[in-house]
Amino acid sequence: MNEIPSSKAIELKNNTCVYCGIVLTQDTSTKEHVIARHFVPKGKLQGSWNLIVKACKHCNGKKCDLEDDISAITMQPDAYGRYGHDDAVAASEGERKGQGSRSRYTGKVVKNSLENMTVEMPLGKVGTISVDFVAPPQVRQERLFCLARFQLMGFFYWITFDESSRCGGFWTGGFWTVQAVRRSDWGNQVQRAFMDAVVQWEPRVLGCTADEFYKVAMKRHPDADCWSWALEWNKSFRLVGFFGNHQAAKDVVSRFPRLEFHKVVQGWSFRRETPLDESKDRLFIN
């Protein structure tokens, strides 16, 4: 197992891009922090663990674009103004980034990207009733998982790095996403089922850094070339999934319960979010 130290950065002198595998040259190579320093609240990575590598300019640029608004959005409070922490510095940084970063979803600055919607429901023979909903700034799922994939590729490259060739490896098979949820829903049925399913798998990377504003877990299936992965960003979002053998991952997921939705009116359904009891949190443990 590669357990991440608390305060020492690891720097690889790699010859190939950790994300796409091309051979790097002086013209194409850039220094890359797998956990970008601006992705977590300012100063949180000071004196904390990180993985420093080299990547090509194309991959680095694409990853930086993803990090910009996703970082700002994961630092925002929920629809009720609540944070997943009581860190005043982090809250202030979230406010600053919310004013300076532009949401790729709305085209507006993140602070002004709250989602508002109105649902009209029949009220017997009287008429209709309107209900207004407000949600915090949103991110398209594919962008969340694209950034997750970049970060996980960096960690996988590290644990397979060969000092003699100065190259790391890439997983075989595909990259499979299960769920990305906000803190208010970390205890939903699928999240709990995922935790229970992989808790006994062999841990290969377990990391908690940036004053716990970043967590990662990568575990290997006991019998198949299949890995589970989990990320926690800014004490706000959790993303989970698998990579490697598709059938092995599919067999695990097939035993997960389905989330229960309740239909309100035609075209509208809702599901009650489920917070996680911290005493039952086993996602990032050995």
C-alpha cells in the first residue's frame, strides 16, 4: 500500500506525461501538481503532502480549466448557507473564488450561479400551487468525473512508477463512474453500499491532505483486475467509482440498491438526501 505522508511532497522525474503517456520534450513538458494548489483553500497545501509530476501542456491546460470553477463550486455553502466545516479561512476563500471564477454551466460567476426552479402542482379543483426551489451552483457530471480521472491517473502513475525507465503505468480496461454527491447526501443508499462493498479490498493509495480538504482512496479487488476509487473535495463533494475490468465492477454495482424517487407531477420527481453519520464513515480507512 502507498500511504500518503502528511507533510512530504513526492516529486517524480518522469519521462512521459502522467495523463496521456506521450514522451515529454523541453517544449511540451510542464510541472504539474496532481492536487492543484489552488484547488483547495489557499494555504492548505502549505507543508502538506502532494504529488508533483511532469505533464504535457495540453493535458495540463485541460485539467486547469476543469479545476477552476469546480474548485470554486466545491468551496461554496449549500442552499441554506451551511459549510461542511467551521474554517473561517476556507469560507473566506470560497467567497473570493465564487466572485472570481466563472461557471462553465451558467456562464456567470459562480456566486451568481444559484439554480432557481418553480414547480406547479394541481391543488384539487381549486387550481394550482407553485413551489420554488433554490440549489447551489451546479457542475456537469462529466466535468466532475473528467477531473477525477485526471487526478486518479496521476496517483496510479505514481504507484506504478519505474525508476529505471522513469515511466509509470496506466490501468487496463475502462473508467467507471458510480456517483458524485454533495455532503448533504453522503449517506445515501448507493454511497453506503459502495463503502461496504470495498472496505475489505486491498488499499493501494490512502491519502488525506490539505488539512483534510482533500482525500483519496484506491483499493484493489481481491480476485479481479478491478479497482475502486473515491475522492473527497473540499469537505463538500464525494465521487466514487471503479476502473479496470468492467464485468467485475458491474458485478459489484449490481448488488447496490436503487435510489428511491417520488413522483410529484408529470416530469418531476424528488428524492430526500441522506446525510452520513460520521461514526459510520468507512470510505477512506484501511
